[in-house]
Amino acid sequence: MTEQQTPGSHSGPHSVALDLTGRTALVTGAASGIGRACALRLASAGAKVRAVDRDADGLRSLQDVEAGGSVQPYPLDLTDSEGLDAAEDLAAGSDVLVNNAGAQLVRPIEEFPPADFRRLLTLMLEAPFRFIRGALPHMYGQSWGRIVNISSVHGLRASAYKSAYVSAKHGLEGLSKVTALEGAEHGVTSNCVNPAYVRTPLVERQIADQAEAHGIPAERVVSEILLADSALKRLLEPEEVAEAVAYLCAPQASFVTGASLPLDGGWTAH
């Protein structure tokens, strides 16, 4: 990818040529951050986007930005059984699926609330399974589909105090690979994108938790904790992640499946 989109923009030039005219894409966690950038990027490629998030106001804001009517908001809570059932039904008919919804809680294992552990695994592992399960029959029927799971560098590496998040992302990596093996004969690819820290509300919210867990002031968290293992000392922009998603949906990536694409600034080079 040679040409970077301006951060925060969705109408500027893109490095990946992508035409999804006539396709339907479903993006979870679409109200902000990476999900919002992915929804706008796929809409700009011509897709009708089903935008899923529990933040109804954020979805309305997304719909206002993409004024062409290509974004349909679906407020859903993916941590309860009703939301999961609705997710599977909603996924039917999707040509592109981007599993992005996530949450974070930073606590030592002995202080980690079991209910929160369960909630994070439901959101970041069971919900993707339900969306994939709902999407595959249509994808198989047309012999084409693209599944992109927004994993994390923590799907490849562990960090202290993030037992639920790391467990969920490692599980998502396995789910993605199984989907790739099962989908290969049906023209369906499944891949993970593995960002390091991205400039999103999720990252901003965990700075205080990190400061408390590590016993340092909040202003030192970004440089000493978040970027400590990255060779590139900056946060990743959501639009950069969305462009990687676009590449995995493009014809040039039809042979890429079961892979994990690190966008980690050199973190995993250590």
C-alpha cells in the first residue's frame, strides 16, 4: 500500500482499487474507531453496509456522514443471547463480513471479574462465530465471500493484565483459520488483521486502567506501555486498518486465506 489516506477522511484517494458494487458488507463495532473506518471504506467501494453496534447514536452519526444511503444501522448488543441470535440472522446474505466489535478491561488475573471475562469472550469470540455461521450459507451458495476478523497484535503476542482480551483474540485467530480451511473449496477467504495500538476510543479509555495497573501517571502510558514494543513510535490510524481490510477483499488477495496480517509497527519482529 503506497498511498495513505488522510486520517479521518473517507472520501480521499485509496491505495487499493476495490469495487464492491452490488455486494453487501456487514461490519461490527461500526459506530467508532476501526469499525467506522471500515464501514466508510467499504461503502466508498460501492457496498451496501450493514453497520452493527450497540451505540445507536454513533450509528446515526455514521449514517449521516455516509449520506448516500449505503449504510444501514443495526443497533445490537452482542453480549446477550438475543443479540447473538439476531446477529446470526442479520449475517445472512452478507458477501463481506468484518468482525471488529471489541472491548477491553485491564486487570491482574486474580482481580479480573469472571463476569467481565465471560462478557469479553462472548463479544470477541462467540459473536464472530455466530456472524460467520450466519454468513457462510450465502457465501457458499455464490462461491464467493470475504471474512476479515479484526484481531490484534495480542492475537499473536500476550501482555500482562489482559487475560480476557488476549484469550479472545487468540481464539479468534483459530476460528479464522478453521473458517479458511472449510471455506476454501467454496471461494470464501478468511483472514485476520492484527493492529497494534490504534487511535480509537477503545485505546483512549484503557490509558487510565493501564496507569493504575502499572502504577505510573497516565501521561507516561502511551510512550512507556502502549508503544514500548513497537519499532514505529506512533499510534496506527483507523483508516490504515480499513485499507488493509480493503486489500483482503480485493481480487488481488484471492489467494490469501488463513493468514494473519500484522499492522504492528514492528512489534512482532522482536
